[in-house]
Amino acid sequence: MHLPHLTVRGYLSALAVVVTGIAGQWLAWVSPWAWLLPAVVWLSLIGWEGSRTRRATPAMAIQMPSALYLGRDEHARLVLTGRASWRQTAELAWPLPAGLAAEDSGGRRVELVADGVAMPAWRIRGCRLGAVDLGTVHMRLSGPLGLSRWTYTQSLDTRVEVVPDILGPSAATSGRGRPGERAMVRPGSGTELHGLRDYSPGDPLRAVDWKGTARRGKPVVRLFDDQQALEMLVLVDAGRASGVEVGGLTRLHHFVNLAARLAEAAGTAGDRVGGLAFGSGVLAQAPMAGGPAGARGLRRMLQALESVSEESNPLVAALRARHMLRHRGLVVVLTDLTDAEAAEQMQQALALLGRKHLALVGAVADVEAAYLATASDGGWMTPYRNLAGQELLGAQALLAERLRRLGAHVVVESPRRLDGALLQRFDQLRRRRAV
């Protein structure tokens, strides 16, 4: 508890005490000590009000998910239960700890009565992976006489876990088709038995199921699933450039969400999924595994990932990727294409991977360079800023084009659009069976 903050009524009553003291000094018919009794009464009332307010501090709890998805807004509500016998005004301030952010982080003002409940809400989002302590809430409560407001601090004693994002219900689906679609089946080809059907003229003889024909008394053929499992390895750049913040999250955190969502899409389709993170060397690795197990393994790797203060070397990651993929597969590289020094190594890495595998590169567009290239504030520096922005964008576009010439599919988009664009390209490659 801190010193009280006087209300207008409190200041007016204090002013009355001061006026009484001044009158005692200037008016002969007023005692010089006339102010003493009002002052004692005023101080007693302030003390009594503080004591009552302290005993009537509202009970507090919080309602929010136990886990927050990285970069996604969620509702958090403080549940306040009034204990005061008077209508109590509560002004709330919740300084969010590092790792959490809110669009409207300002204070809230609610009114409480005895046993009444108020639920002020915030929209918060996790912007750093790992466990985050929710910190403390500061309350300024009005007293029963309305003379003062008293400030109290209450710890929430709650921690939430910020985890990589997942595919939303409206996200593009990948793999074995969108809801309502079925995988293509053909007689006598594929790897997974789908079922039996009656023989039709033109079906190959090798597709005839002779045991089924004997049981049914008529020719039947075996149907196989025409869609085969894909091997996908996700390479996440966690080097120095990945720590730059773009669109409310660092580049690395955008990559983490992309990798997690891609792995979920591939794992749901039954594909084999693995991953590794790299800086100047390999930082972490998730072994290849089929189906949801592969996606879970990659999420565990991503959960503990942090940017490192060293330059990235994609060539090291490409060499490790060749050992992890047993067959031709899809290598998804999530990296920065604005670093001119790493451009040559990136080209060498994709040339190495392209001999056997198909590469899909995802990069966050340089939004600051795009702003500089089109800014028109009218200052004398504007042409120079435009030129600098255009040069940066040109360098990124040139590197992307060089990677495409090496056979890689390259997607460079703003943070808001990169997720959907990369998932859509992955879906297209899988449906065309380009791998």
C-alpha cells in the first residue's frame, strides 16, 4: 500500500482545515488553535478510510488460456469480486511483463459493489517463446467517504507458456486434400491398399484379386492409394539476422510459426517430417518421423529455439540435410534474403541440395526497405531514402531470382502474407507431386 491519492472531496476538506488555521492567525475572535481539531478529525477520517479500504480489497483471479500461441491474440480477463459495502471504484493498471504484448495496454476502470463481479478484459499475445510470469496488477481503490484513493499491488501468481502457432480452421490445408476431397485411387498401382471393386473392361490383369474373385464369384480388382508419403525437412535460420523484429515478432519467431504450421499440415497427411536449426553450425535437430509424431518432434525443437549472435552458414545445414533425408524430398529453408554476405553461401547450399531434392525457400520481405522506397514526406532526404530502399529491395529480388534459377521455389512476402503464401505453395507442390 502506498500513500493515499486525495479526491476532489479530499482536497476541499483539507482546504477547509487550512482556511480555519489562516482565520485563527488573522481574526481576533477565532482561536489560533481552531485548526487543530478539524485537522485531527480529517487525519482520523483518512486513516479510517484507508483501513476500511484495505479490508475491502476485492478478490482477484484471472481467466485466460494456459498456453498462448506465438503472435496470436487471446482474451485475458481479470475477475474482480467486490467486498466493500459501498460502491467502490477500482482503477486497474497491468504492466505486461517481457514476452507479452497488448494492442491496448492502458488501464481499466470498473465499479464494484458487495459480492459483485467485474471482468475487465485485455487482448494479449505472446511474443517470446517459453514460460512467462504474468506479473502484478496495480489497483487504486476509492474509500467509503470518497476522500481518497488507495493503491494496492497484487501478484497474479500465474505463468503461461508461449508455444509455436498451429493451423487455424480457416488455414489452407495440405497433403491428402481439402475437407470433402478424397485421394485418387487407381487399380493395381500405388503403395497402400484402398479396397476392392468390380472388374471393368480395360483394368490391368495384375490388378485382379483372385482370392476376392473366388469369394464373390465375380472378377474384382484391388484399388491402391495413388498418393505416396512425402519426406520434408525444415531448415530454420537462427543466426544474427533472425533476431531483427518485423511486424511485432522477430524473424526467427515468424520462422518458428511457419515451420510448426507446415509440419502440422505435412504430419496430418502422413508425411515424414524433420527439422534442424542453424547459425554458423547446426544448433538443434529434430529427427525424421512419420505423421503427427514428426510434427511433435519438430515443435519440441522449435519451442527451445533462440537467436544466436553469429552469422548464418546455410552450407553447413545443407550438408547435414543430405544425411538426414534418405530419399528425394522437400527441403524448406526459412531464412533471410537481405544479407548480401550470406547470399553466396545460400546459392551454394541450394545448388548442393538441388542435385537430389526440391528446395522451397521462405523469407520475410524487408518492410522497412519497402517503406523507404515509397516514402514521400517531402524532406530533402526523401530522394536518398527512396534510392536506399529501392537498392535494398533490388538486392533481395536479385538473390531470389538467382535461387529460382537453381531450381528452388522462392516465396518472399510480408509477415502477414508469408504464412498463407508458403502453405499454398507447399500444397501446390504436393498436389502436383513435384517432389
